[in-house]
Amino acid sequence: MKMAGIKEKIFRLYASFNIPWRKYILLYAIPIILTTSIVTLYLSMMFPFFSQFPFNIVLYLIPAFGVLIVLLFPLLRGEKRKKDIERYMHLFIIRMSVLASAQLPRKEIFRILSEVKEYGALSEEIEKIYNLMEYWNLSLPDAVRVVAKRTPSVELADFLDRLAHSADAGEDFETFLEKERTVVMETYAIKYEGALSQLDVYKETFVAMLISMLFFAVFVAILPMFTTGDTTIFLYLTLLAFVVVEAVMLYAIKIRLPEDEIWHNRKDVHSHHEIRLLKVLPFAYLSVAVLFLILFFLHLPLQLVIAISILPLFYPGYLIHSGESELINCDENYDAFIRAVGSYVEAKGSDVLAMERLRKHDFGKLTKYIDTLYKRLLTRIDKKKAWRFFAGETGSNLISKFTDMFVTGLDMGGNPRKISKIISEGYIRMIGLRKKRYQSAANLTGILYGLMVGMAFALYTTYNLMKMMANMIKYYPVNLQQYIKIPLLAAKFPLNTANVVFLLLLVIHALVSAMIIKIVSGSHKHSIYLHFSMLVWVGITVGYLTNWAVGKVLAF
């Protein structure tokens, strides 16, 4: 049964490949295989040692790798398309329910949904259904069954199959979607909570791997005691190992967690926090570069140069952090607002009159945006644009998406109270999942700051031990090594290299940690500046205190 499921998944991924196979074979597959074969032939002719074991294995792996790329590329492309489809399934069903509440024809609903380009690959699948109905005169059940067989997403295929059965049975479309909202939101919640639970496993794995890397760094530091060779290369290997481990963990967390950004990505409207950020960023970047050059040429310690140079990044990071606090407050109050809007618009028959009443209520940080919305609606110039600016100025991704649904539903003649109820149900569920994500992000942030303290203490304690052993060697007679063969007497501790490598480890760990916090919290892309600058300062401060304390204890 499991094997049959895997076969079906692979078939779907290949079937969804949107490049014609003839074109793919001629323009992609054949050139890749020919290139890898020519490279293999060239290496075997120019470098005879490739014909010997084990180098011949590497040689044969080159064309095999080319064949593997040709076979896997359609699968990887299909998998990416599948994730893109399932990312927006819950929002798609809610929007479809809003349109269905306006009693629109089903073909018209699919036309409108196919034009929502923010849904990416999902909009393309819906467009196929609409084209089959519009230009090939297929019925809705037949059209959705055709697309269901070729879509890479099993989740979408199941929904389309249920839609086809419902249409054949003559079930009311609005009733069908009411049940589907529950199914899709439950599926989305299970995936979301599962990813957050798996994050705990990633945290423990990350901590364990970093402790192993720190142990390796300590071993490399004392390695000159046991060998007379140059150990500088092992310090660089330590740096490389740290980079690889942190990059792997960053990638694993990024692909596992669902994409649920706090900030919207609209191009037409920006929040005032983002506008301020765009004004500040060029000066922050310039300040970092100028401070680094000035302090570097003053020959200050490298730790001090980096610590002071990154200070200008703190302010744009702080702007985003304060903006997110306000944005989250808007998110928490939006549900009450949209339900009140639905009730008032149904009762008063006008969104202007509804806003006039609602602007007097307290909706937290959202209140000032409601007041601005009322003033724009009062001009009666462009109602859609007024709502679009309201959603955009809050900066919230959720508010932006659900407000668009609400305005579209009203514009299509839907019942305001019914639309706000549909939106409220989905919105409350998503906010509940968001709160769990914020909690996981807060726990992870504490762990990463603790790791930075531990890393800085371990690395600079090791550095001081290296200094102590290097000073010990000075007290032995130069010619003693001729009579007693002790590696320590001939040891060379690369202190300058170790100082630079350990500092780079802290900076890289701070950058990766800030990026992980950003991914887990779904924060703004520029939010990494706040945690990056703070983590670097924590690491360098702990390193300085460790240098001072261990130096006093070891008295060198």
C-alpha cells in the first residue's frame, strides 16, 4: 500500500512537469548528458591516474551524476510546485467560500480565482479548470477531474475529486464549501503544528552538533602538544565544519516550517515602519562601512572593530521589532473589527456609516488605521483603494489577504455578515497557530542566546589555554629538545590565526542564529539586524570577560 502511494506521487510529479518532454530532452537532457560524458573523456585522457582505483570511481560518477540530474529535475520541479500549491490551499478555500456566498456562477468563481496571482501555482491549476470549461466546453465535474489527475498535489487532487462528486450529486456549492473549509483548515493546522513540534527536535540536534564542534575546536587548540606539524589547517577545517553544520540546520529549518510571513509583500502600499526603514537602511550600511575602515586603520583589536562597526545595524533592526509589536497587536484586534464591520454594514447598508461608528471603539493599534480608512471612504473617490491602503498600511500579511477577500465579496454582492463570519472562522484559526509559532520562536531565541554565551566562553577559554602553553615553552632551554623528544617543546601555537578564527565563529553563529530566529518567527527580512548585532555583542562581551577572568586565574 505504501509502495503504491509512492508510485502515485512520482507519477503525479512527472505528469505535472510543464515543459514538453520533447523540448526537455532536446534542450536539457541531451546537452547535460553529453557535457558530463565529454568531461569524463577529457579527464581520462589528460590525467592518466583517473584510470586507477579509486579515482576511476570518481570518474564514472560524473556521467552518472548527469543522468541523475536529468531524471530528478522533473521530480524536484514538481515537488516545488506541489509545495507552492499547498501553501495557499486554506486561503484559496476561504476566498472561494466568500465568492460562493455571493451566489456567483461556479465558472465565474473559478475565473476570479484564476486571476489571484499571489496564489502562484494554485492559480495556474484553477486557470486550467476555467479554460477547460470556457474554451473546451467541459462541465465542471469533468474539468476538475482532468486537472486532478495531473496536479502534483494530492491535497488539491482530493479536493477536486470531492468537488466533482458534489457537483454530480447536485449538492449546493456553498454547503459543500462550508464542509471543505473545516477539512482544509484541519489539514493545514495538523501540518503547521507538526512542523512546530519537529522544531524541538531540530533545536536539540543543533545544540548537540554545536557542542561536538566546540569539542573539536578545543582538541585542535591543544593539538600542537602532541604533534610537531603545523596545525593551522585544522583551525580552518574547524571554521569550515561550523559553517557547514550551521548552514545545514538553517536549510533544514527553512524547508520544514510552513511559510507564514508576518509582513505583507505588497508593492503598491507600505507601512510607515517600512517607509522609515527604507530611509534609514542606506545610512546604516554606509555607517558600518565607514566605521569598519576607520577603526581598522587605527589598528584597534579586531573584536572591538567588529563590535563597534555593527552598532548602526541595531537601529533598523529595532525599527522592525517595534513595528512588529504594533503589527501583532493589529492582528489580534482585526477579528473583532471585521465581525463588527459585517454586522454594521448589513444594518446600515454603507461601509462609511459603519466606519463612522467603529472609529469610536477601541481596537488597540488598529484604531488609527480605522480612522484613516473612514476619512478615505468619506471622500467616496475609490472604495477599493481605500480598503487596500488600510490593509497595506498596517503591514500585516493576514490583514492584507483577508481584507481583500472581504472587499471582493462585498463588491460581488455578498451578504456582509455572512462574509465576515466566513473570514472570522479562518482568521481565528490562523491567529491561534501564529501564537504557537511565536512561543516556539521565543523559546528558540533564548536557546540561541544561551548557545552564544557558551560558545564564547568555551572558545576564549581555549584561546587562553593556548596562550598559557605558548608562554610555558619560553621557559624551557632552546637546546633541551635535542636531548628530550617532547612535542610540546617544539610546539607552535598559531595564536593570531586562532584569534581570528574564533571571532569568525562567533560572528557566523550570530548571523545564522539571527536568520533562524527570522525564519521561525516569520519576521521581516531585515529583522535579522537586531538579533545579529545583539548576539555579536553578547559573544564579544563574554569573550572579553573570559579573557580577563581566565587570564587572572592562569596568571600569565
